[in-house]
Amino acid sequence: MRRYFIVSSIVWAFFASNLYAQNSKGYNIEVKIDSLSQGELILGYHFGDKKYVTDTAKVSSNGLAVFKGDTLLPGGIYLVILPEKNYFEILLDKNQTLSVSTSKDNMLENLKFSNSPENNGFVEYQRFMVEMQKQSKELSEKLRVSLSDSITANAIREQMNELNDRVMAYWAEIENKYPGSLLAAIVKAMRNVEPPKHNIPKDDPKYDSLVWAHNYLYNRYHFFDNIDFSDARLLRTPIFENKINVYFDKVLLPIPDSIIPAAFDLIEKAKANREMFQYVLSTLTNKFQISDRMGMDGVFVAVAERYYLGGQTWWADQKLLDKIGERVRAIKPNIIGNIAPDLWLPNPNSKYYKLSDLKAKVTVVYFWDPDCSHCKRVTPELKKIYDKYKDKGFAVYAVYTQGDQPKWMDYIAKNNLNWINVWDPTFSSNFRNLYDIYATPVIYVLDKDKKILAKRISVETLERILEEEFKK
């Protein structure tokens, strides 16, 4: 693949600790590790799907280390990391003066807290979940080998349902026992919403699709019902970001018309807390800007325009805003569903071809370079597809992106590239900006009206699209 310039992924990172100005007696966490007499412990914390270090403490000869600071740490799940890089987790919230002891080799089994009932509950919860996961795994394996025996398989499924009910009952018990606590908020956030019962008749010929729509619409609007968006403590757990990814990657239909309003809804909910709003907006903006899913760059444009370029991001300096604006301008002309920017370029013999004038049911605009190693693989494959579909209304408008005319013409002749070959010898068409071309090869697929159907796809995906289009 040849790259002409590198567009760095826009990453919105911020230091969570800077968003808190807490004056208090601070934190004092004593950690006693049996069988450990030297080295250094690290106090880290979850932040979305990443982990960060907030403090370190030397281990004394009797295995004691003390983390101490003048201000409270933001609430969340923290990690005490041993020199061997294994770790155990603790909850930090309002009470940050506590003692914890365990052994180096069996941390969870021997974990004990003093002056922290919530952490003792957290330890019990972890042990319970480990046992439930063990039983679930065993039942899943039994089910796998018993699928041919429907009676046995159904009995195992019933056991699995009972196990799930047991977990749900235990979670409810925790929420009642520790109301308002971080532990209760974590357990509640982990709960999946359950769509209400429907009254769709089973003999309805569209029963399956109607049930699917019922469940889909409920999850679309209620997936985050168990998240308290005013509670920034959830940001310092691995739970919230995972729910965001499940929602956008697995729950919603993977098309911009579904994703954009859902993204707006989530961002607006997050305005219940300044830090939550900053986190959700930054996470979604970055997620869609770097997504491999076709069409998600259109979601990035919509989110960036409304919030970053719309003046709602107090944390963004002008340099960041300029960078986002630059990406929006590069992507916006070639969003899927838009009419493709028109090009009027000459072939090797100086005959001009206007893209919008091509009469074809499907047109591929192919940006390539004979010297590009990836192009050398893709171009012959595209040629096979062209030969297969050219008589059905398929055209290729191949744009050579460099300036070595003899080399380009030689490659065309040797490989019998009998589609429309054009280039921009005076670099006046602005095709790089219009089509966001920063590497080759790039394939755009247009319909008969030159509306963009797909972009940046493989030749394998292109053939599947053509099969569908020519069936219509």
C-alpha cells in the first residue's frame, strides 16, 4: 500500500484526575501481602477499557505497603498490582481509609478488608461470580455434547436458566444491602434490560419479524436504563464502555440512519454529568472516526459537527477543533448516500471523461497506482470482475494517482485494462480531498445516479454488491 500522507487518528484523551478538585482528608490504604517482602506495589484504576497508574508504594520487609495522598481519589474500581503484575481489585468511594490483606499466591481467596464493609461485599461478589462462571462453563460443555438428546439438552438448559435466576437474585440482594453504594451501582449497571411481554399472536405469519422488532425497539430506547448518567464513578470501571460497544456494535442496525440518532440520544443523556458527557462524546467521536465499518465516518461527521464544531466542548482547544474540522471537511463530500463528487479527467490520449456522464447501472471509481504493492494484487482481481459484469451495465473509472505517464500506460497495455483510465496531470481536480484519498488502492461504488453505495471495500465485497445490484 502506498501512502502519500498520514492522517493521524484523532484521539480525545483527558486526565480524569484533573476534573476533580476534592478537598478532604485524602486516602490512606494499607496493604499487607503475605509472602512478599520487597518490591513496589502499584495503585491503578480502570478508565473505560484502559488502566492507569495513580500511585506507588514500597513494600516493607513484613509485606506492608501504604498508599497515601492528601485528596480523595475519584470513586471507581482500583487495582493493587504486585511486582509480578498480577493484581486484585478494590472499590474506592467516600471511605478511603482502609486496610486490606491477602497472600501473594491466592489473592482472591485470602482477600480481607478492615473498615470497609462495601469491599467485603465486593470480595464476596467476586467469589460468587467466579463460582457461577465455573458452573456455567460446565453446563455449557454438557449441553454441547448432549445436543442430539433433546430431553437431556432441555434439562441442562433449565439448569442454566436456574443458574441465571440465582445470579439475578444475588445481584438484587446486593443492591438492597448496599443502597447508594458504588457496588450497587456496578451491579445494577451490569444488568441487561428485559423487553416487556408482547401480545403478538403466534399464528401471525410475521410473528418472528414482529417479535424481533418489538425486542429491537425496546433495546434501542432502553438499553441504558440501568446506567445512572449522573454517576461518574462508573467511568472508572470496565463496565460502561463495554456497554457502549455492545450497544453500537451488536444491538443497533449497523447503518448511519440508526446509529446517528442513537448516538445523539446517548450523548444527551450523558449531559447529566460534565465528566460523563466529556467521556461519552470523546469515546463515540473517536470510535466512529476510526471505525472499520462502512458508513460510520458519516456518524463521526454528524457527531463532530453538532458537538465539537457546534461549540459544546469546553475542553477542546483550537488546535483540536481545527483538526476535527479538517477531518469533517475531508469526509463530508464522500459520505455514503451522497452524490459522488464529479470528476472530469483525461485518459492517456488526452480525451476527457466526465464521471457524471457515464451511463452504467453500477460504476466503480478506482484510485490506484501501478507501483503500489497492494494495488498489484487488487487491480487484476478488479479486472476479472470487470470482465464478468461489463456487459450487464458495470463501468470502472480508474484514476491514476501519480504522474509517471509512461509507466502508467505501460501497465495498462500489459494488463489489458480496457476500462476508462484517467489521471490528473495538472493536479487541478482536487480528487484527493474530494474522495479523501491518502492511500491506494481505494474503491468507491456508485449507483446509476452516481450516488455512493459503498466505499473503501475489498474486491470480494464489491463482487457481492454487484451480484445483489444486478439481481434487482
